[in-house]
Amino acid sequence: MKKKLCYWGMVIVLGFVHLQALLANLPWTIPFYITCIIVLGAGYYFFKTIHLSLSSLSLAWNGTLFCLQILLLVIYLMVRPSWVYLVPFIVFLGLEMVRLNVAKKLASITHGLQLLQGQTEHFNETFRIVRSERHDFLKHVSAIHFMLENGTYGEAKMYLDNLVDGYEETNLSIKGERGAVAGVLHQMYRRAKENGISLVYDFDLPLSTLPLSDQDAVALLGNLLTNSIDASEEWQKERGDQAVITLQFYKRSGLYLLVCKNNSLPVPTKVLDSLFESFGKTTKEGHEGLGTKIIYDIVQSHQGFLDFVHKDEEFTVKMKFPAIQP
């Protein structure tokens, strides 16, 4: 927040100087406080509506852009008032647009790389667990065989139930899935379980059949389930009850349908209105709101359709993908 305030403070000061110089070309005098009101009003509006990702740009790049903007002010000292003053004002606005757009794109790329790196680690962890379970399988069989030979059937049943529960957790995530997708599903299942959230996978066919690349599948599922788990955690804390997340996947009439439902606290209408369409819209404090926009972009890039509903403290996201991609 401190960086954001400093940035907008600099922009407002520079904007005031540019506008005041430009207004000096008018045949009548405009009081400086009128200029202040205009610039402060515009600054407050953009402060509330524009999402900043300045941390994506290095201090050197931000400093260089501000130095260039300050150098523009020299024109006002060297040139007498004229409509040439439009040039530095337009350049000033152009530099700010470049800064915001580049920072936004870099933030999106960085977020995607971090997600991909995290999911690679999850994939490796899933592979390690599968190898470990396979390595210990014969030992478990021997233990159960020994219990049965000694007539301790109740103990053998309890041992087998615990063993099946452990295998079920892994099996739910990896059956029929590509490695990257299995890693995401397994990691999210474990994270939900650790937080006391019930995560249900209801698939008619493997998620890997979605016509998406591994990178897009990881980004889509990772962001979708992360947002659901975060919202469910907040709901559990406030309501004191167990949250439930359901991820459904099936195919109907040439369309793949992916539906995610989770408990969620009330979301402000102004956030819901553009939740999946612009950066910076999020229901979570301290988050940049990149995940929902990434989900939307992936769906759009594959000629899909996305819809969402928030009703009775349940958030539902439905995505449709054509089975045949052009």
C-alpha cells in the first residue's frame, strides 16, 4: 500500500504540473485550485479502479520512467506557453500506459511461472508417493497375510481399511491422468484434507482429456482449486462448519463441462461483476487477483464459455469446452 500511495502521489504531482502548463494557453486564467480538484479527482478515480503491479518492474525501471517524465518538465522552462505543451503531456500519459501494461503482463507471466514451478514440485511429490506405495505394497500384503494366518481377522480388517484409505487418496488423483494434471489434483486434495475441507472429485472421464496443453491445464486447475480452497477456508473460519468443494467433469453433446462448487462468504456485487474479466478483482485480502483472469483467458483462448453464480453462500463456476478444437 505504501508503494501504491507513493506512486499515485508522484503521478498526481506530475499530472498537476502538466495540466497547469497546458491550461496556461487558454485566453482566460484558470485558478490553480481548479486544476488541483481536477487532478485529485482523476487520481482518486484511477487509484480505485486501476490495479497496480509495480513490483513486477524493478526499481531501476520505475526510477528510469519517472526520471524521463521529470525531464519532460524542462520543456516548460525552455519553450514559451503554446500548444506545443500538448507533446510532453501526451508523452507523460503514454509512459504511464506503457508502465502499467508492461507491469501487468510481467505480473501475469511471473504468476504463471510460479504456478508451473509449484505444480512441477507437486508432480514430483506425487511420483514419490506412488513409488513409495508401490515399494511398500508387498510388505503390507505380508502383514495382512500374517494376521489372517493367526486368526486376528478384526485387526487385519482395520489394517486393510486404513491401507485402502491411503491408496484411495492417491488413486482419486492419478487414475487415467497425465502426470502434470495428476500432480495438481493430488496436491490440492491433500491441501484440502489438511485444512479439514471435503474435496470431492466427480469425473465421468479423466480431466486429461480436456483439449488443453499441460501448461494450460495446470494453470486452469491450479488457480480454480486454489481459489476454491482459499474461499472454503475463510467460510469455515466464519461459519464453524466443514466446507465442501466439488469438482465435476463430464462430456455432453460435443462439449466438455467442468464445474467447480465451493462454500463461500458473501462477495460484493462490484467484485462479482468483473471477477473473471480484469486483473485486480479478487475476493481475498492481500491477493493480486491474477488467478481468475488467467482462468478466463485460458477458457477464451480455447473457444470455451465460462459462467459463475454465487447464491446461498455457494460459489459455482461452470466452464464449457468444445470437444473438437479448430
